[in-house]
Amino acid sequence: MTKLSSPVAIVTGSAKGVGAAIATQLARDGYTVVVHYRSSRRDAERTLKRIRALRPESSLLSADISAQSEREQLVGLAFKRYGRIDVLVNAVGNFIYAPLEKTTVAAWKDVFETNLDATLFLSQLVIPVMRKQKHGRIINFGAVSADRMVVRPRTTPYYIAKTGVIMLTKQLAADNARYGITVNAISPGILESSVVKLKTPTGKYVRFSDISRVVSFLVRPESQAINGANIEVADGFHFE
């Protein structure tokens, strides 16, 4: 175990994309970061190289977070390595774009396992550590308008899962507030990496840096009173 004075953050899906941007921002903020990936090892190694220039103790861990045994291994190895877990960012969440009649059993299960199941069960694994520390930050990912039960014909499973993530966020926040733990959700609009690009009020898409700056704020001590919130980062975009 490495004894650290710096806080430790686990960011799922941080090999590339928005997860990598969040992990890099947290390293800038002084966090030792566990860069998580499933199969994108080369991307993860590139991300880790950038992060280690900021926080040399940071490391890489691989896990399929749809499997409970691998979720347990991810959190267990991170805690064994550092002796603390201060932040969990549940950034992984696979997307589906297909009408319900063409949604397969495998696709349905994948969306729920990576979005909803992983968020709950990874949170369950880090919360005992955070309770003992009397401090922790969990940040989950919803989706724009998921808190308003908007019908999305080609993304129904995804939006059911994301609505569940927001409900889960609020309950975890209520359950753990007295331990100094906050649990919040970020719901992005149309990202620069989104598979489906829709017209936005500004004609622009949400940048990875827009998301990472919100994460940076939520992990600060002065954000303690923000708990159970769902913060939309959507540049004015929403679904009717």
C-alpha cells in the first residue's frame, strides 16, 4: 500500500473521451487518479502518461464493470494500492439507438448493466471506505431531460436507465449525507462525441472540458451543500 497525502479518485471509462478529460482535470486538481478501462489499453496508457506528468502515483486498472466480481476487484485493488478512495466518477454508460422492436436482449442488458447496475454496485463498494473517512464524492452520469420522463423512441432503454441513475443518485445522497459524502449527477446534452447530433440552441455541442469543470467543482470542499443534485450541462438544449 502506498501511503498518500493526496486524495484518490477512480474514474470509470477514463481511457478516452469525456472520462479521460475528467481524469486529467482531477489530476490537475491534485488527485491521484485510477484510470479505468475495459479494452482500450493503448488509449488508457496514453491518458495515464499525461496524468502521471501531473500526479506520478496515478495508475491503471482494467475491469469489465458489468460484472460484479470485476467491480469488486477494481475497487479492492485501488484501495489496497492507496489506502483511501475519495472520489468515484461513474462515467461509463453504453448507448443504444434503435426502436424497441429491434432492441435485442443483449443490447437491453448491456445498457442497464453499464449505466444503472454499475453505478449502484460500484457506489456500494466505495461507500464503506468513504463512511470510514467521513468524506467522499460520488458523481454519476444521467442524460439531458432524463429527469422529466421524456419519451425517446430510439433511446428508450438508455433513458430508462438514466432516469434510474438520477433516482439512485438522490437516494444515495440522502442515505449518506450524515457521513460527509455527497452524491450528485451530471446530465450532459449533445456532446462533441455524441453518436446522434441534434440541433442545439447555440448551434454548438457540449465539450468534454465543460463536463470536467463541473466535476472539478463538485469535488471541492465548498460544494458540500450540493448533494442529490442533477446538473444539466446542455447549453440550453432539452427534449420536449
